[in-house]
Amino acid sequence: MDASDSTPESGAGRIDTDSTYYELYQKSVELGTWDAEKLVEKVGFEEDREVWESLADDEKEQWARVISYFIDGEHAVAQDARRIMTTVSTPWFDRSIEKEMFASALALEEAKHTQFFDLYLSNVMIDKFPQYELDTRRGGVQIPRTDACGAGKMFDRQGTLQAQAAHGGDPVDIARAATNYHIGVEGILARGGYFAKNRMMQEAPLTLLNKGFQFISTDEGRHITFGLELLEELIEKERQGVPEYQGVQNAIWEQAVEDIGYITDTGYFITGDIGDPLGVDFDDLVNRGARLAGDMLFDTLDIDNAQPRDYMQAAADAMEEARDNDYGEVIEKYDHIYEQKKQAAGD
Amino acid sequence: MTKLTDIEGTDFTASDEEIEAAVEDAAADLGMAPERVSEEVAYILDSGSGRVNNEGVAGAAVGSNADTHDDPRLEALDVFKLRQEL
């Protein structure tokens, strides 16, 4: 029998089944409960290992730079998900159970994304990650490549903003945290990464990695919709004149402008800095990021008094700075720090 | 929720008839109603927004999946079928 025949027609009691947040939660149950271990068993590592071994060192390095920021990023957001659950259960959001339900699904999904990249990196790409196994919570640091680029700084910032929002933060703090996480990290940095991997897959088709990315980007799409819904709620209250919500749009804009610098730096780090052997094209990546940002900030949120020119200038400044950066020197510094921590952990 | 053949925001290579036939085949294989499959596949692409915004799936055919002919809707249908096995 088709399960949809018994779909309930009306609400389920105290849960508002007409809520967008409920719909997002339900889609997480239907689409987000894929099993990372089963995916790995089903597709297997063999084909990816063969392609990986055929790549030149600079091509492996380009993949390693992309995957570094994905695994450290997924790990960071998995850790911060508990703070999002706290934030959306505050009176600023009317203590809605539907938001909490979705946030709990988000927490599981981010943990699963970390699990997938952990499995993949450990079984296919480990030759490019001699410094990987120390958990950041157990005395480790982010992967030196992540620390060398804007993504590492963005994840550090994310932790601070999410903590401020969850622990007594007001709507302005929440707006900053949600902008950084849902627009900056998930909406532009991660989606830019998907754009890059699509191009890189043409030269280096890593089938299992591509499948994992497809499931992950599907989950992240719901997270972004969730974040934009939260921000729209805050903006609406600001526009209604509720005193505690004044300054929300300004905070969103300031955070978006701050984050585009980190994102642009990361874009250059994974492309131009290493000669872009797998053909992503830094300019195309920047243009795609600008389009994504425009869709969210101007079309969806319709932020008042936001000047696209300021945003593009911040990106251009970051681009200029990135071209002068010596990322290799920073990676070496963090390699050294990592080795010290590893030795200390072994004592 | 958006109907799969009404979704916007990117270029498509398959006709609506081809999409509907592929959805019906998949629904028969999975033992599900075609409408339900269509809804889930649309949600993979648009996360409820009505516009294709799933960069990871919409641009993911990359010439490596000949079965989907680079149409994001067919690629998303493939993702959904695999998801049902996991």
C-alpha cells in the first residue's frame, strides 16, 4: 500500500502542521535521514581511490583545500547546532516547537555531514592529510589549510556569534549569528564549494564524493531556507516597530559585508593561489557567489539601505589582499603547531 | 509546494513529458504515488522556494551521468532513488 494514502489531513494537536518550519522538519525526516555508512557501502571507495591515485600532486592539493574547509566547517556547525536549538527556543521566536523540531534535525544532519567527510578523507585522501586525526575539542586545531584561509577565521567567528546569540542574546545578536551561519557559511561559502566541485569533477570524477555532496547540499538547502525564514521574522518585527528588534537589518548587512571578505579569500585560496589545475575559474566562482548573495540579501530579505556597491567593494578589497597573501607560510606555521599538539597528546 | 514541471531558475534539457514518464517509472519501482515522488524531487532542487537553488545537484551531472542528460530534474530524481535505498 502507498504510505501517502494514510497521510493525515489535519493538524497533529499542539504542533502547527501548516507552519513552514514544520514542512522543513518533515522534509528533513523524509529526505535527510540518509545513512552515510550505507552510502559508502553502496557506492564503495574503490573507484574514487583509483581516480585519486591518478591525479597529479597539484590536482590533489586543490581537492584537499576544498575538502579541508568542508570537513572543518561541518564539524564547526555540528558543534554550534546545539546553540541554534537554544536560540530558536527563546521568547524572541515565540518559543515555537516547530523551529526546535527543525533545529534538532539540522543538528543530526550536520553531524552526519561531518561523518561522511571523515569517512571519505580517511579512506581516500589521507595521503594529503597527515595532520588530521586530532579533534579540535581534544587539543587539536583546524586542518592547517583551513586555518590558512578565510574559512578558518569565519568558523572561529561563527562560534563566537552563535554563543552570543544563544546565551542571552537579543534579536540583533541573533540576526548576526543567523546571517553568518545560514547566509555566509551555508548559503555562499558551501554553495560556492559545490560550484567548485562541479567544475573539478569534470576533470577528476570522484563518484562517491559527488554522491555525498549531493545529499549534503540537499540538506543544506533546507537549512538555508530555515535561516532566511528566521531572518524574515526578525525583519518583520523590526519593520513593525517593535523596540527590541530595531537594528536587525543593519546587523544582517554588516555581518554579510564582513563575511564576504572571508569567503572571497577562501575562493582565491582554492583556485588562483595554486594555479587552479582542475579549472574552477576564480572569476566565475566570485560571480556565482555574488549572484547567490544577491538572491538572498536583496531578493528574499529585501534589506533596507543596503548598497550592493559596498558589498562588491568588500569582495574586491579581499580579492586584492588575497593575491598578496603567502598562504604557504601560514600552512607551515599551523603544520608546526599541529605537530606540537600531536606530540603533547601522545605524551 | 512546487510541481516538478513548474520549477524555475535554471535551464532544462528534458521535456516535461520525459520528466513525467521518468517520475512514473521511478514511482512504480519504489511503490510510491507519482505525485509524492514528484514533490520530493522538486523539494530536493528548491527546498520549498520554487526556484532551483541546489548547486550540488543542479550542476552535478558534469557529464559523468549520461542517464540524466544534464537535466537537474533527472539528476535530482536519481538522488531521490538512491536516497530511498539508504
